[in-house]
Amino acid sequence: MTDSVREPGIVAADASDLLAILRDGVPRTRAQLAEITGLARSTVAVRIDTLTAAGLVAPAGDDVSTGGRPPARIRFNPDSRVVVAIDLGATHGVVALADLAGTITTSESRRLLIADGPEPVLDWALEAAQRLFAATGRPLADLVGVGIGVPGPVEHSTGLPANPPIMPGWDRFDIPAYARRVFDVPVLVDNDVNLLALGEHALAWPDRSDLLFVKVATGIGAGIISGGRLQRGAQGSAGDLGHVRVPFSSETPSHGARDADLEALASGPAIARALTAAGIPAETSDDVVALARTGNPEVLQAIRQAGRDLGEVVATCVNMLNPSLVVVGGSLSRVGEQLLAGVREVVYQRSTPLATQHLTITESRSGETGGAIGAAIMVIQHTLGPGIASRPLPH
């Protein structure tokens, strides 16, 4: 996200608090909103009029009357605007449209190689987004922003990838400027794991305020939700687990270079290399998943060991961050229970009893569109913040 696209949102600063309340989907009367906020009813009425003019709230029928005319209820109107959400992985891409509640309304996906470089990959994604948006028949003024996730470190303040190890040609490429040639709206870019964490949190675990999402695929990374908010760190590099050294202990079986990077031991390609060395040919994460489904004991043991290596690093994260939930996602999470079993085995052994007392370690529930949902939520959080006093809904 560059400074040039730090545009104001679509909600007046004095109306954003009311909208935040209504975004939970529960219709309320003006009197109820006044009671919740402590504002005068006349003030609430003015701010509701502002939100109505912008199309962000709509009538929701009458409440039960306690005598006299029944009071009217107001609801959030997520259909009033559209978000483009793009999730780019090392070998896949998902392009979607979402409403202001983060619900995916339509999507398109394909296999791709992020290593092909920014222009061909982004050209496909933006062309797909144009097709999907054109099919809605809505005016471009309804589009509030574009969210993009990429599989590498991103300097969030600028939206520029920073030395991404599996993205040759992408370093410091101006993704926001490239996308704005097609869609002249705010463009926000983040690491794909951060967006997976946002999507998983919103879709499956909205009641958990402290969550660690670990993606295991071609690379390994983590997204951190703490206090209900995504934590990016000072420069946006928080959660880069792939280059953490795995602390081998005396009981660790010899299975790689001593004190190797986590990615070199537990990623999909790393497991594939270990299997190939053992006489079981494999190259990619998909190959590992396919082999796991055959029930081959050597394959399952290699996956279990990868889970243990992952657990060595996750245990430190659990001790430091004290999440109530660790979610394992990414393409390798499809191998079945062995990976999770290895993670649990080590985390519960290495972490403190207080940190693991109510800890859940589970597989991701958000599916293929989890990253796209997170990209949409990133844009929504930006655009529904304080901004223009009122911008009427285009017709």
C-alpha cells in the first residue's frame, strides 16, 4: 500500500463507530444505537442519515412496538460495494469478488508459477478481476479497493515485495501502481499468510482473539492475530518462520543438516527431497499429498517428522505469544493427521503448561478461498474506517 493510495475511506469519521456496531449483522433501532454509544438520539439520527446516503445501511423493518408507532430498525448493507480480492501463491492463484462483509460472491482460480514474474502473473489476475466485475453489471464506482496477497515478505507501508525468496523478479516491484493502471482505487498488498490468518479468523474463529496461522506449502510462514488484530511488526515481516533454525535436541533423529532452516526440513519440497533420497520419487507438495494417501509407512513417517520439526519452532511461538489456537494450513495440510500429530507431539512437550492449558492445534477450515477472504477483509478494514463525510451510493 503506497502513500498515494492512502485515500480516505467511505465512512465519515463521526459515523464509523455506528457502522462498526451494525457490521455484526444485527439490526437495531436508533434508540438502541443511542443507548449503546451514549450519543443523543438526534446525533444518531444525523449519522444514520449519512450512512444511508452512502448506501452502507438500509431499513430492516420495524421493531416490536411498546405503544404507539413501532420504531424502525437499521441494518448494515454489505451489498452496497464490491471488493476485488487476489490471492497469489507459489503455484496457484485465486481471484474473487466480495461484499463488504467479506463474503465471496464469485471467484476464479488457476495453476500458475509465481516465479514467472510479476507482469504475467498480475496480468492474469487483473484480467480475471475485470471479467468477474464486468459480469456483475455494476458501475466501477461501486468498487472500493483491491487486496492482493503474495507468497513472500511485503513492506506493508508501500506494498512492495522485499527480497522474496521464491519470487524471482518481484523484489521492489510496485504492485499497487501496476494494479491501479486497471482499477483506480486503493490497492493494498500483504504477505499471503497474513491474509490467510485474517480469513481463517473471520470465517472460522471470530470468537478467538489470539490465533497463530501456520502455512506449510512450498514455503513456511505464519500470520499472527493478537488481541483480535493482525500483527505485522515494524516493517511487515512478522511471522517469517521459514528461516528460523530448527533446534535439534539429543533425541532428534538425524534427518538433515544440523540446525537447518525450518523450510529446509518441513516444507513440501523438503519432504519430497527426503522421500526421493529414500527411493520414493517426489518433487512437489502435491506429490507428497498423493503419496500420503497411499498409506506408505515411510511417507507417513517423513510427514510425522516434518510435523515434529514444525512443532519445535511453533512451541517457541506458543511460549512467546500464548495463542489460544494454532491453525495449520497450506497445501501440505491436506496430508492428513500425521503432520498435525507431529506438531502436537512437540508443542505440548516443549511449551509451558500454562501456555498449552487451553491451546487448540487444528487444521485450517477456510479452504481455497481463505486467502482471498483475508484480502477482502484487509480492504474492508481500510475503507470502512474514518473518511469522507458522505459519498452517496452511485446509481
